[in-house]
Amino acid sequence: MTRKQLEEMGLSKEQVDSIMRTNGEDIENAKSTLQNEIKSLQTQISERDTQLEGLKKSAGDNEALTQQIAELQLANTKATEAHEAEMNQLKLDVAVEKALTGANARNVKAVKALLDLEGAKLDKDGNVKGLQEQIEKLTAADDTKFLFNTQQPQQPQFKGFQPGASGNVKPGSEVDTSKMTYSEMVAFKAANPNVQVDF
């Protein structure tokens, strides 16, 4: 509102001056507030511009970092797969050797070379699928059965005493331990705990 409009309203000069002074102060305060807000906004814009520049720079770094992470993840995946393959191969080798030992193979390495283990896999019980059939063919074939010991192992024969017999040795039936092997003496002592045996 202008001075003239206030005068036309019938206000005295003092009243008009007071209103104009108050209005001027309000306008100055409003200007100051607006200037402060403008400065604040300019500072925020400047900060955001700086952040954007930083983001642009770090975006390039992030791209390189992302590439490095991707390469590391790929290398880690390959290492994990290689480790799993090694572990599976180790389990497979152990299962094959166990089966061949159980089949009384004379030379596990020689018999293993005759087996077709390409693509071999373990079943849920840890046995190699199809291995037993291959072993049976080798033990039945005339040209490979010599690789397996098919005879039953003989029980050791002890002389001079009966393993598992009573520990009471009757007079006149003493055993000459000087003619025994160490294993025979140990078995004799186990069967006759009351008898003194000099090892």
C-alpha cells in the first residue's frame, strides 16, 4: 500500500509515517529472509554439484571396483568348483581302492588301471556305481583273475598248545616256549594267564 493511498484513507501524517516505517521494516525483514534462503539454496546446489562430481568420479572407480568384484567372484567360483571336483575325485579314489581291497586285489594300482572310471559317480552309500560289476568281470576273466587272491587266508597253526584252551597246564604237559614264535607265545600267554612265559 502506498503513502497516497493511506492519506486518501484519512490517516494523519504521523500514522502514515508509522505504517510506512513498519511496512518498510517488514519488507526489509522479508528481503533478508529471502536472501538467506537464496544463499542456503545456492549452498545446497553447490554441495549437490560437488556430490555429483564426486559421484561421477567414484562411478568410474565403482565401475572398476565392480569389475574387480566380478572377477574375484568368478575366480572364487572356479576355485570352489575345482575344490569340489578334487574332493569328489578323492572320494571316488578312496571308494575304488576300498572296493578293490575288499575284492582281494593283489595290486590295487594295477587293477585300477583296467577299470573304466570315466564319468564314474558315487551312489548314496558311497560306492562307485557299476564298479562291482567291473570287478566281477575281472575276477572271472582268465587273463585278469590272477590279479585277485581268491584263496581264503589260512588260519595260523600253533604248535605245542591249544589256543583258547583252559589256563590250567597239567604237570607233564608243559609247553616248550623256546620253540614258539613271538605271536605263538602271546597267544599262549593269553590262553594261559597263570603260566609264566619268558619273552
